Amino acid sequence: MRTELITIATDTTPLDGAFHMPEDRPVRGGVLLFHGNTMNFYVGAPRWLPPVLTELGFACLAFNRRGHDILSIRDSRMPEGGALQLTREGIADNDYAARWMADRGFPAPIVIAHSGGGMLGVAHAAEHPETPALVLLSAFRGGAGAQTIPAQMALAGEGYEATMANAQALLAAGRGKELITVPNWWYVISAESYVDRFTTMPDILALAPMIKCPVLYVRGSLEPKEVYPAAGYAERAGGPCEVAIVVGDHFYNGIEDDVCGVVAAWLNETLPAPR
């Protein structure tokens, strides 16, 4: 494959990424790759899927949302990254990337999305009915309000009420970007992002009936079903949905080739290459 490092303009911070093109075969379509929360375009599925996808003839765009990694800087001391991520920015970033692909001749790319990116992938497909296929790799359920707390206990913890009150107070005082530590959460997070995660995230089960394109939902056998609800999504899907359970964890450590094989076989069957 041929890889080009690219930059996508937004209304604030630009998005960095990699555009992968088949080098020795006709291009049959485009793919958008959405990374998981606090990840980026050069780790996980956005790294190990493009060699397989370009072999099938797909042009792939892997890109950072503004909420990439945990924390980073660019050309100043101003921080950016997953600790500051906002749902509305993630949704907008996926739209920016889709327009970037459309400008290069791919107006209806397939979406392949992992974890929190999978949640955003469902929201994207719901808003873009031209999406020809959606591959969810351990897509997080999402949701807003009390219903999301059981699926977010790693973030909420037993002190959820006190943490939320503290985060809301910081937000009201104009200190929403202040970083806080949270019981049971792996990383630091801003007060604004903490509140956002419980109040604005899309619910993939609620959106499932709106999505008519074929969907493949892959889940690791070691993952909690209530957090990554493959069967629940399939039951509510508005179009055909296939579920594949692979033996492994959320990041598919050691089974990357297996996941690539499942995705490639499904794409070839669902969207056969032109003869």
C-alpha cells in the first residue's frame, strides 16, 4: 500500500492522519477508520487493518479525532487529547473526515470503528444513510443519564455523585478544562469531559433501528456484554446485522489477524468486488 500523512482542517485544532491507498490494484471504495477513546490513528485497528483492507482494494483514512491519546501538545503548551474530549467534537471530527474523503472521490465510505469510536460510528451512520456498511469493533454502548452509569462504572466508581458534583461545580465556575482524578478511572480527565460523558453520548441501542446498512459487530469473548452489547444491537438493528465473537480482550491482543480475517471475509461477502 501507499501511505500519505495528511491533515484535516476543523474549526479549531486540525486532525492528523494517514491515507492508505492500494498500490497495485483497482480501488473499489473507501473506508473511514475511527479509533477508540484515548487511542490514535497509528495504534490498534487503525494501524493493523489498512494493510488488509488495501489488499482488498479499499482506500483507507485513519485519523485522530481531537480527543486522541490522553494528553498531548502541538505547537504550544496548550493541551489537547482524550482527557478533554467532547462528544460534539468527536461527531464533528468524523464529519470533517467524511468530507475529506468525499473531496477525494469517496462520497460514501464504509465505517470501521473501535470502542468509543464505535459508539460515534453508530451515530455517524445514523446521520449518513449513504454509508454502505458499518463494522463495529467492540463498540461501547454509550447513552446519557442514569442508564449509562452501570456501563460506565470504570469511570463513575462508587463516588460518582461526589465526583459529578465536583465536576459540575468546576464547570459552573468557568474551570471546565481543569483536570481531575476519578476513582476507578485509568487517567486524568477534565471536569467538562466528565460531565459530557454522562450527559451527551449517543446510545447505540437507541440508534440501531435507524441504521439500514449491513452491520458487523465484533466483540471479544472477555468483554462485558452490557458494556459492548453485540447481541442487543443485533436485536434492534434496522438492517442486517451479523455478530462475531472472537476469543480475546477489548484490544484484540494476539488475535489481530483473526479479527482482520473476520472483517475481510464479511466485507467481501457483503460488498463483493466488481468483476
